[in-house]
Amino acid sequence: MAKSIRFRDSYAHYEKIVADIRGRNFAPLYLLMGEEGYFIDSLTQLLADSILEEHEKAFNQLVIYGKDVEDEGIIVNYARQVPMMGGRMVIIVKDAASLRKPDKLAAYTASPVASTILIIACKGKSIDKRSALYKHCAAKGVVFESPRPYDNELAPWVATYLRSTKGCAIEEKALRMVTDHIGTDIAKLTGEIDKLLTRLPEGTKVITADHIEQNIGISKEFNNFELVDAVAHKQFAKAMMIADNFARNPKDHPLVVTTSTLFGHFQKLFTLNYRAWQTRVKGMAPASDAELAGMIKVSPYVLGGYKQAAALYPNQKIFQILGIIREYDMKGKGINTGGADQGELLREMVMKIMML
């Protein structure tokens, strides 16, 4: 079984492909595939803009949509055409996930024409890695696989994106607010960030929680980041106040998102406690802050808060808490709710966790 690619490695590969394209180092075949469409769209557009001069595109660049293709053989025929007035022929197959028989393209990818660049954008799914099409593209061209990031991979990527492409930093709280609110849809996330940057005062170098609240409409007081922080530090009144606010605004604060966020947080606390137990009982050397931050995939700058929370919750309690969160995650999905609405379920869950 082929090993799935990690988001971090996928993004590093994306940056390399971008650098090659900008350096006009083109491959004859591009297979762009995977669940996360943002990078696939970005590479497809960059290739469409970069390979040919504008005056050449009318004659030598063709965009084909997979849903409109009745016979994949027509793509093979187009790809084998000689470009008009020299240069290159560029064939872009968008929506390739809708092709009925994508393996028929292997008739071309087995022996691609030197003057043609074929770009297959398979957004939303991946081509079977055992197929001839995949193997040809991997051997003779570029295969880019774009997985959806896990929650714990998203915030570091956003911080890197802002720093490297926008020259801007973001506070940890502001970062958690926007990623918790929007989720792992990178296209939506970057769209919101780009809109935010156009609204900020010229010369802004650090995005704050106030910027997020004022421009994206996410409350800096009532959000999953603040709820998790209150629960983790046993601030009962604050946790229940946030839960009450969520209960009044269930569409803005889905229970399944809150349970996922809480579950991920307590998993991190469990890891810290377990590593401390290994040092205390098993005689392992103490882990450095950098090592601990790497284990739970957070910035070393915020590790102190996690350590404080871990000290309040021994792993025996964390086991119970994870069980409670699982129970209410299922209820939030409609299983054994007992007639309670999402707001009531949230308040019950927070109350049970805080009472342990």
C-alpha cells in the first residue's frame, strides 16, 4: 500500500514546482491530484500563464474539461498535434476527476511528444498509483499530490504563508481564531486572509486578534480558542459564559468543530503527561522544550500554556475527558441526543469536563 504524503512535504514540493516554472524549467507531463484543490488550481493557473506568450495561446493552448469528454482518445489526439508556428503545444485537462476512463491517457503518456506539455488537474481525488498513467507521469514528468492538512498542520502553514508571501506575522491568538473558525479549506482561508490584508492600515506588520475581530467578524472573546483555554485552565465561569454564547449562536459555532478542537487539545496534554511519566518512571532523559513542542506540533512560544494545563489534568482524568468528548461528538451528529439541541449538548459537555 502506497504511503500517504504529508501536507508539509506536499507544500515543499509545491514550492519547488513553482520555482521550476518561474525558472522556465518545464516538464512534458504534469499530474496534479489530491483532495486539497487550492495548490492544484494555483499550479494549473501558473502553468497556463507561464509557458506560452499571450499571442501564442489562441493557437497553441487548449483547455479541456473532464466532464465534457466523451472519449479520452480526443485528448491523446490533441496532445500529439504539432504546434502552429513552432514553439509548444499546451493541453490543460481541468476537472480530470470526471474523466470516465483516465487510463486511456496512458496511450499518450507512455511516449509524450517533445513539443507538447500535458497538464492533468485531478482535483478532489487521486489517480491510482498502480496505474500506467500515474507511473508514466512519475517517470517522465511531475506528479504533485495535494492532501488536506490536519488541524495541527494548518496554523504553522498559515504563519509561513503570511511571512513568506505577505511579509507579515500573526499573533498566536489571532492565528488560532481564524483557523478554528474557517477550518482546513485553504482556498477559503487564504481568501479571507488576503481580503483582511487589504483592509489593514498600510505598513501593518503583525495581525492581531483585534484585526481578526474587526475585519473577519470572529469574536476575540467567544471562540473555540478561548473556550479551550478556559477549560484547560479550569476557568469555570469563563468556560460556561463562552458555552452559553455558542449555544445562542449554533450556526456560527457547530458542536462538531468544538468537540474536535477540544479533543485535539487534550490529546496534546496527554502526550506531555506521558512524556513526563517516561522521565519520572522509566528513567528517560527529560525532553527539551523544542522536542516537546515538536511532539505536540505547536510553536515553542506557546508550549508554556500547554505545560500549565497538563499539570492540572493527570492522564487518568484526560482519559475520562476524551470519553466525554467522544460521547458528545456522536450526540452532535444526531446519535442518542435525548432531544437536546446543540447548545444544550455543549453546555452539558463543558459542565461534565469542568466537574472532573
